[in-house]
Amino acid sequence: MTAVVVIVGRPNVGKSTLFNRLTNSDRALVDDQPGVTRDRIAGEIRHGQQRCLLVDTGGLGHAAAEDPALAERVTAHSLQAVHEADLVLWLVDGRTGPTVEEQELAGQLRPLGERLRLVVNKTEGTDSELACAEFYQLGVGEPLAVSAQRGSGIPRLLDTLFSTL
Ligand code: GDP
Ligand code: MG
């Protein structure tokens, strides 16, 4: 069975950019407007001899948008994807620090234990240790710093991912 890895996180943290980076594709739509990825997109990650299936989601951990029904549907889709996953990558924005919604989401995702990995994005040009420091308070383990856009931290993320699976 191919292992399934799911990316979750609030809109605009860079989930689709990370999806494209890890799958070497441009299939996931990257946009400045929050909430662009509404349906799940899946692609393959290859790393040496290993492979797994990566799923991009519409997001988790945002306050109700202008269209609450849509926001709810997106959240339901993402939660379904989380339950089906062998590993969940929770992506956050290293430039903003944890939001109130993310602090609440931490409580929902914490039971995943080893199946959850916190990934701090947009850390290019910043002190990545400092960027990660404030995310320890989410209480879901050690954050991993990356820049989905520039590619920094991606080899280490891939190593961690495949050693967990
Ligand atoms: P999603 O809504 O979580 O899927 O986020 P997107 O992948 O659509 O990206 C949202 C915005 O963040 C876009 O403008 C991206 O170019 C930008 N972005 C994504 N990754 C990075 C990164 O590593 N660094 C910076 N500075 N911006 C990024
Ligand atoms: Mg997206």
C-alpha cells in the first residue's frame, strides 16, 4: 500500500506551493487569495527508492470566511483527508506566528501524535530557529523550518517524512 501524506494548514500559508515543490509539479494552484484550493489534489513524491502519495487540501484552522457554508465544506474535506492519512504535515507561516485558530486546531491535531509533523514555512531570509521558536507553544513537537518557495529545508523534510512512514 502506498503511504498517504496530507498537507493541512490555514489558507495562504503555502500548502499548494509546498505540494508543487515536493511533487515537482505545478498542478496545485498557488494564489495570493486565501481559499483557492477547494478540492483535494493528489500527486506522487519520489525520494530515492521510496515513494508516497501527497494530498493538498483546501485548508484547516481559519475563522469562518464570507461564505460559511463553503468554509465548512472545505474544513470537512480536510478533516476527512486527515483521518485517511499515514502522516499529516501541518503547515504554518513563520512570518506571522501562531494564530488563535491554530492554537485551537493544535488541540484537534495533537492526538495524531507521531503521525503529525509541524512545518514552518516562509523562513527564507529569517533566522529559522527564531521563526520556529514561537510554534513550540502549539505543543505538537519540534517544528521543521522550510521555504516552499525557495526550497530550503526541503531535503530535511523529505528525510524526516520518509523515515516516519
Ligand atoms: P495555500 O493557500 O496554503 O495553498 O498557499 P499558496 O501555496 O497558494 O501560497 C500563498 C502565498 O504564499 C502565495 O503568494 C505564495 O507565493 C506564497 N508563498 C508560498 N510559499 C512561500 C515561501 O516559502 N516564502 C514566501 N515568502 N512566500 C511563500
Ligand atoms: Mg492552496
